Amino acid sequence: QVQLVQSGAEVKKPGASVKLSCKASGYTFTTYYIHWVRQAPGQGLEWMGIINPRDGSTNYAQKFQGRVTMTRDTSTSTVYMDLSSLRSDDTAVYYCARWSSSRPFDPWGQGTLVTVSS
Amino acid sequence: EIVLTQSPGTLSLSPGERATLSCRASRSISSNYLAWYQRKPGQTPRVLIYGASSRATGIADRFSGSGSGTDFTLTISRLEPEDFAVYYCQQYGSSPPTFGQGTKVEIK
């Protein structure tokens, strides 16, 4: 079945970087985009950006420009999201989600909790 | 970007009652690319409705979506115990994709 499996929880200090992974299975990796979305405690869902696994092209939310980098490894069907200069308000659950044009985000990964604390 | 405003923020209902959730967009959503997701504590968002009114695979027919342009509705005809959760609308017709702030459906 189609599945996105994310890496485990992370604890980071302010100013550090974190690199999360999202491994796809059950479909042809290069035929669907991957979005990253986060949800901070008590907050709503916030879109961070998108990567096209076919060619590695990306589009980031303006809020994260300069701090986020999304990459992919087609040999392992894995997408990575690197977020730098972490702050306490980056504490959130980060999700990857599969998407193709005209379709909703489906499925979602199980989420990765990133805690930023000194 | 398109701002989605959901109402009410919280809906207190009893099992068996009808739930009506609203999602209003700041401008018309392209091709009615509007989805509804259900989110339970500790779980991943699950798509219920896409294209404003199409039920996703495996979703019970008590869930229905309607609307077009800027006004959309998710209706749960008869609430089951497992339906008490937070519901989000999302537009995916324009970049960036955006989400509403959520409606919590709680047991009265």
C-alpha cells in the first residue's frame, strides 16, 4: 500500500539545524510531488514547501525562504527537509504528504516531532 | 494567498446529531479544489472529501461535502462516536496551498 514513513523525533538547541526524512513506498516515487506541512502546539496546519521528486525542483513558502531546503534521493525513494537556524517556535510536528495535481494531500506521513529547546 | 476561515471554532453535539461545518475562502477556489481532513489526537490527517464534494476512498457516506467558489460545507449526517475530532478544510488549487484553522467537533 502507499505509505510515507518519516524519521524519528528530534531535540535540537536554538540555532541548530535539523534534517528530516520521508521514505515513500507502494508507488512510483517520481510521479507524485511531496509537500511538507507542520503543526505547532495549539496551532493550525502550516504549509512549508513542495518538492518534485522527478527533477528535484522546489517551491518554498515565503516564511521559510532561506532556512529550508528540500532534497530527494531517487535511489531510496526518500525526500529530505532541512530546516536551519532553529528557534523555539519551530517546535512542531512536521509532516510530509503526497500530492498530484487536482488531488488532495494523501497519504500523510506519521509525523516527526521536532523540539527546539535550550 | 487564499485565506480559509472555518466556522464555528467548536461544535458541541451529541452522537446521532447532524454536524454542519463551514469553510469560507477569501477568493474563489480554482476548480473547487477544496478538501476536508479529519484529525484525531496522535493521528495523521485523513482526507474525507476532495474536489469539494467527492468522498475519498473508504469514507463513510454520512460525510458529504458541498459548495463552490468561496463557500463550502462539510456535513456529517449522524455523528458516530469516532467522528469527534478536528476538521480542517484546505484549498489546493492555488499556490501556496492553505488550510483553515480547524473546527473541533466535541461531545456535548
